[in-house]
Amino acid sequence: MVQVAVMGHGVVGSGVVEVLENHRESIAKRAKEEINIKYILDIREFPDSPYADKFTKSFDDILNDDDVKVVAEVMGGVNPAYDFTKKLLLAGKSVVTSNKELVATKGAELLEIAKQKNANYLFEASVGGGIPIIRPMSQCLAANDVVEVAGILNGTTNFILTKMIREHMGFEDALKMAQQLGYAEKDPTADVEGHDACRKIAILASLAYGKHIYPELVHTQGITRIALEDVAYAASWGGVIKLIGQVKRLDDGKLDITVEPMFIESSSQLAGVDDVFNGILVKGDATGDVVFYGKGAGKLPTASAVVADIIDCVKHLGARKYIFWADGDASLVKPYEETVYPVYIRVECDDRKLAAEAVSRLFKNPRAIVRTDALDNEYAFAADEMTVAQQEEAAGELEKLGIKIRSKIRISDL
């Protein structure tokens, strides 16, 4: 019998306990060992829990118990999760986690400690919840050079955008509905400003390219500035707007990595990923496009991924799963201002004809986009590839002419 501990008894932590207890026999068959929860760490009281005898408020109970071989860290946040995880790995215990913030900020250091101590640090649940992506990328696609990873990585923002697209619901109303349905937190900042998706694409980039890509290196923009006018123009253009996390290696060896709203053609495999579902596209040089799809969050889907990692650790006690990346720095990433892509822009102007003439001088091959019920002072267009710096310079020239930029959105090549 292998003893394990669970740190945190919130939504995911309680789900991990539930899955381990309710599927004891089938899990034992897969792990080739019976797995028993010896401790559940939480500062709160759970007197009515059927597992009340397992609770402890002392991290040292877990750290100093040599019988505990695997620990699930489902606390969230960096502190005290980082301190606890580091101490556990240094003690030779394997740790599994759903904590995307911790993996994205401290992954290289924790993986190095795990390597030195012949332990495992696994984090399948940190990206995509119950959608398997870390293990397939590190094992099933290991023979490939990863050309690109891109996806819809946040269910909350995808739900909001779906409501805006399908029901012409404004952003604030769609956000309120997401909160009422439990898809968005009371403070939705991490979701709607793109921070959650940023951490996930940073993890996937680190895994794909072998060097730690820190979240602060990722250009990140959320969906709060997306208006229904933009949704309508995207439809006229032939697509939809999605919040995309994307990383690809450029010809100069640097990475173009970003999280931002993008125009996606309706024919794209990601265009039909709606509501709270996630879709992750991995382009391999041998496999071509491989898409992973499913609910990216939720109690039991995420808990399922955590438990799968626990099973993996139990099967590899005294051995290592090779999931690893080295430390990295800003030199790995192309400065956002130097990245190149086509763009959609919506402006407010007194004279559409004069606006169109100015746009034709300043942007590369601009094409007007029209929509039903457009305002008289509204003009929108799509332009070919320019660097972000060139786009901003051109937009500044429009502003000098009294043509106000109301929206600027990347056009995707997915």
C-alpha cells in the first residue's frame, strides 16, 4: 500500500479525495498498488466530512512522514504552495499539482530539484483540466519537433465570447451570466484579462521547446475591449473572435508567444470550440495538426487528471518520468513590437472616404469590411502583415487626422 497526501480541500482537492476513495479498486489495478490517503491538509475544519480523521493543519505531518511517498498539491497560488512543494521534493517525495500559476513561475526550479532527488513533479491538470495534453506532448508526440501550439485555453472567456457571437449579448451581460452559472469567479480578472491563459501557454511553450518561458515574457491581452461591433465584423469577414494562446518558433529561432483575441476563420478547427470547452492544437513536423478538445476545468475533470498523475507517480516510485525543461530568459522570445501579423482595425471617423484614403496610404493592402447596421461614422478594414510597431505607428498617424482607433485585433493564421 502506498500512502499519499492531499494539500488543499477546495473544489479540486475535494474532487481528488472523492475520485481516490470512490475508485479505489480500479485505481489499485492500474497503479499495481493500493493507494491510501493518509493526510488531507487544510486550515479549515471539516467535522462532518467522512474523512474527518485524515485532516491535519500541520504541513510538517506530511513532510516528516516517511510513509508518504506522493503528495497532491491543489492549494493554488504561489505561496505557500511553492515552499511546501520545494520542501517535499527535497525530501524525495513526488508531487503532482493542478497549480498552473506555480508551474508557470517556478517550474524549471522544481523540475530540477525533482531530477536531483530522483522524484517526480507532474502537472497534467495545470493545463486543460481534464483534457490530456502534458503527457501526450511529452510522450506521444516526443518524436516530433513542435512547430506550433495554439488554443482556446480558458473556458470562462470562451463562454463569454460564445454568448456575444450567438446571442449578441454584450460583454458585461455575458460575464454576469458566466458568474451566475459558476463559470466565472466573483473577481474574474485572471480569466477576462488573459492571465489564466497566459500561464497555460507559458507551460506548454516550456514543455514544447525545453526552456522555461516565464509568464511576464508573454504578451497578454484579454477580452474586455471586445465589442459587439467587432463580433459582427468578424462574421462579415468570415470568422469568429476567440481568445487564443499561441506559441511558434520563428525562422530566427526565437518564439512568437502571445495571448490575445484573434479573428479565426470559420474553417479553422478552433472556430467551432464553443461555450466552456477548450481546444488545443499542436502542430508537429511529423504528425501535422493534432487537436485536444474537452472541458478545461471543473471539479471532477481536473481531479481526474490529478489522480492520473498520482497513479503515474506510484508506478514510478524510485524512478523518474522524463518531463523536464531548463531555465530560460527573455532572449528566447521575440519582442512583441517586432512580431508580424495581419490585423483588423475599426475606426470612428467623420468621413469614411477620407478615412479609407488615409488607411490605404498607411497600411499594407487594406480591404474594407462591411456589416449590417453600421454607423455612418464607422469604418473597418483588414490589412496584410506588418510588424506591431509599424501598425502602431500607422494607427498613430490616423489619430493625428482625427480618425479614432476603436478596436485592433490580430488576424490568425490558424
